[in-house]
Amino acid sequence: MEKSFSTNNNNTLSPKEKGVLAILKKTGALLNGHFLLTSGIHSDGYIQCARILQYPSYAREVIELIARKVKDLDMEIIVGPALGGIIAAYELGRQLNKRAMFAERKNGVMQLRRGFVVKPGEKVLITEDVVTAGTSTGEVKKLVEERGAVVIGVACIVDRRSPGYSLDIPMYSALKMSINTYLPEECPLCKIGEPLENPGSRFI
Ligand SMILES: [Zn+2]
């Protein structure tokens, strides 16, 4: 059964955002179904940005929109949470000629490994593929702040912040869109027995 994807703010998109949406559709990055998000909430849609980022020319094009918005910000480092944030952070760092690194979970805890160092006072732009509840973003923020660094904002390809999002940092996105999200106990897709998919990488 083909379900319509909820892009309920589609009419208010700028021409550039419409271009990003067209790339999402063209690359099959918009998935319909029943998904478990990193935060534990369920949704009827999922944005699989890896499908865009497999094409270097599309990766450049969508990240360029973010780069234009953040190029004059005072920052030293770009940090993306694995896995979704790795390529987005790298491509943004490449375009802005800034250091880009990634944080990853080990035993469920977000960490900087592989010799990545963030020093006290350094200014950090967190970069993600998609921000929903902000779980990964919040974990990276805590991680770099524990090292005395300062988070100056979060950049993402798709801003689809859900009601649970509570971080008070400026957001710079290539596209804003909404997808229906549900608490597990209230999820209508669970009620009709639709199989739940876990497309993210929280437990890698
Ligand atoms: Zn559900």
C-alpha cells in the first residue's frame, strides 16, 4: 500500500528548499512506513540522507545551502554524530575549509575517539543529516561542552524538529519539513500491527 508522505509545509518552501526536496525525492531518501527514531518515538516517515549523500554532486549541492548560512559564523570545528553526521560534517568542513570530525557511541555513550581532540574555548558547529528530537545533537553538545568548548549552533540537511526537541541553540538547515511522530503507546501504526523498522544507527 502506497502511503502519502507528510510534507505538510510544502507550500511554504522557498525555491531552494524545493530544490532540496526534489533531490530527496529523486534519490529515494523519503521513506514511508513505520519507523523507530533515535529518541524512541515512532514516525510514519523517515529521511534516509545516506541516499542523497551517496552522490557527491547532490551532497555538494545540499550542503552548499547550509554553508551559505553559516560561512560567517565564528567557529573552529564541525562535529557530526555518527553515522548520519559523518558525511554532512565532512562536506561542510570541506566547503568552509574547517576541521571536521565525528562523535560516535560506544556502549551507548557518545564519545570522541580516533584521536579527535576538542580544546577548551574552541567554537563548535554541530552538523547532522536530520534533526528530529535532537537526541544525538544533545549528546554531542554535552560531549564538547564537557571539554570546555562552546557550541555555536547546529547545522542540518533536514530540520524536522519534533515536539520533543528542547535544545536552545541556533539551527541552520537546507530544508524544513514535518513528518508525523507518535509516542509508542499512542502510535496508530502499532495499533494496526504495522511492523516497526529501525533504520538508524543508534546501536551500532
Ligand atoms: Zn508505532
